[in-house]
Amino acid sequence: MSEHTETTEAPEDPGARSAFDRFFHLTENNTNVRTEVIAGVTTFLAMAYIIFVNPGILGETGMDTGAIFVATCVAAALGTAVMGLWARYPIAQAPGMGLNAFFAFTVVIGMGIPWQTALAGTLASGFLFFLLAVSGLREMIVNAIPLHMKLAVGAGIGVFIAFIGLQNAGIVVAYEPTFVSMGDLTAGPTVLAIFGLLVTAIMLIRGLRGAVFYGIIITAIVGVVFRQIAPPDAIIGALPSVAPTFGEAILNVPNLFTAQMLIVVLTMLFVDLFDTTGTLIAVANQAGFLDAEGRLPRANRALISDSIATMGGAVMGTSTTTSYIESAAGVGAGGRTGLTSVVTSALFLLSLAFSPLLAVVTPEVTAAALIIVGVMMAKGLGDIEWGEMEYAIPAFATVVVMPLTFSIANGIAVGLFLHALLMAIKGKYRDVHPILYALAVVFAAYFIWFAE
């Protein structure tokens, strides 16, 4: 929407229009307050699972789960509010699935980097994202990554997340002779996780919006009823302290200047670029926001909203914040303006009162959410050109290296290196952007000299 369109009044008396209508341009977008509120609630329910899943994942690093809970809600509320009030799109944001797993399992647990330094890396990636958004370089970098690699990265992260969910459920367990094996499917926690997976899957195929969130709630209740989980002390409680994590990102910026952290920050940046750009285009296309040339008006505002949320979330104490594809649920319910996002943002803030429920959202309760989100992220595999080996081999390597080495960064590095190498051998070296050749050299040097 152009600036001229935004400042042009509708034919009727402007005084007869509500403040919401005038600010969010409801009339111009053929919507109203009631529809936008319903859409905002729908989006929130579709993505509210992150409130409980994120503390569970990041808590594996030793971070305080109460502080993570607060940081998650505040980062989501901040990013979504900026998106609604400034960019004026019905797109919500929250700490991203995949990026939180990368933070916890690859960076902190895998590389042995302190979580405080990992938060500093998140802050740095958000700042770089901001610079790319305001400078216009974002489009050049996104276009430099070939489509099959973007699809493979998303799918690989999905498989990685699902693998973590299967572990948390006890369905897949460690077994030295074969590395992994099937767990005891009759164990109480595993039975509860399988129940949650089936319930969530049934609600999804029945088309229930918010199925993942409802699945978590139902599984937790069943777990308490059958004494697999201790009941919570309360439903509503005092706001947990964010002091254990607040400001650690800023204090640890001096620790960023290592080869390891360079790879970490670049990975965070690239995945966030893919996630945000892909989500914005997908949701905008569904809502009819794209212009005749397929461009998104006010795209820079939307991208800057993402970077602000990431930096704010890092300072509070959470991993990278990104735009959520679940926003499509709100658009499907009729959301067309930033008012949808404002409603979603307010609900994230209200969620801060429910911190006592974290006690009942155990790993087996959230396992279904991880597995189902992994399924959703893996859909891009169908669009990869598997008949072209110079595309198929790097894509396949990306997807399998992530879970098998328990590292998203390894998967991206191996995939991009193989892409540049095989395209050059194929004689298609001119089709590879110079940025990718530079990255291939960086990744090769990292694996040879710096990776442990």
C-alpha cells in the first residue's frame, strides 16, 4: 500500500469512523474491529505453544526457565506489536522453532559455548539483520541462496526438531551398538507423549486452528489426572524474575570475536532471513498484499520489526525472534490489518500471568508439538529437484547432517559448501553467487582448522 493510499480518507465523513478504523485503515481493507479481534485470537492460539515449548528447549542449557518464559512472552509481544503498529501487517512474531533448538543443542550443548555468549550472538545477528534491512542488502543475500538450499534448510531443521521431540518422548533412545534405538513404548511418560501426538494429529486433520496448543493443554491435563505429572501449585501466579538472563547478551558481546561465534552468528542470521522472508511472502500472498510485481509494500518495516524483536528478545533472554507462518491462521479468519497483530501481542502479555503452568509442561508434554512442527517444516522437500544431482546431493546432505550430527550449523555449512563445489564441477560456476563461494571457503576453513 502506498503512502498516498494510507493518507487518503474514505468517502464517508471521517468523524463517523472509529479511531481503530482511521489508524489501521480498516475500511480500506474491507474489515472491521470484530473480525480483526477474532483473527488476532486465532493467530495467538495457533502459535501459543511457543510459550511453553521455548522454555523447555532453552532450559536444557541451564538457563532459568521462568526468565525464559517472560522473555518469550515479551519478545513475542514486542515484535508483534511493532509489526502491527508500524508495519501494519497481521503477522505475529515469537522466538523461532529451529533457531531455539540451534541455540540450545548446537551452540550451547554441542559447541560448549556459554548461553550468555549465545545470547550475545543472537543480539549480534539481530543487529546485522537490522543493517541488512535498512541498507537493502537483504534481498541480495536472500537471492544468493538457491531455492533448493532454502527448502533443504527448512526441511532439515524440521527433521532435527522432530528428532528432539522423539527423544523427549522416549520413543527414540540412545543405544551404543546402533547409536539409537526404539524406546520402551509402555513407559508412562512415553505413553503420555504418544497420546499427545495422536490427539494433536487428529485435531490437525480435522482442521482445528490452534491444534498444537490445545494438544499441549490436553496432554498436560491427562498427565496430571493419571499422575504422570505433579499438579501445579496454581494456575495464575506472580511474574517470574527475568534477572537471571536480562542484559547478559550485552555484557557478553566482547566474547563474540571467535571463529566459532562467526559461524553461529551467520547461521542465526541466514535462518532468520529465510524464515522471515518466506513467511512474509507466504502470508502476504494469502492476504492479497503483494503488488502486481509480487513485491510486498512496506517490506522493510516488516523486516525491521523482526530485527527489533530479535534484539529485544536477546536482551531479555531468549533466542532469535522471527515471523510465524501460523499468522496465516489469523489471515484465514479475516485479519487484514495491524490490529490483528496488536490483539495477538496483547494476548502474549496476558500470558505472563500463567507461569505456574510451566511446571506441568514437561518434555513428554511438548514432544508432540516438536514432532508436528517438524512435519510442517519438512514439506519443502517435495519442491526440490531431486533429478538434478548438483541440487539433490547438497540438499540431501543438509537434511541428514543436521539430525545426525545434532547441529543445524553443520548441515547448512556442508550443504552450501557442496552446492558451490558441485555447481562449479558441473560447469555452472557462473550460476553461483560470489557470496556463496566466499561462504564455502569460510566453512571449509572452519571444518579444517576450528571445528572441534
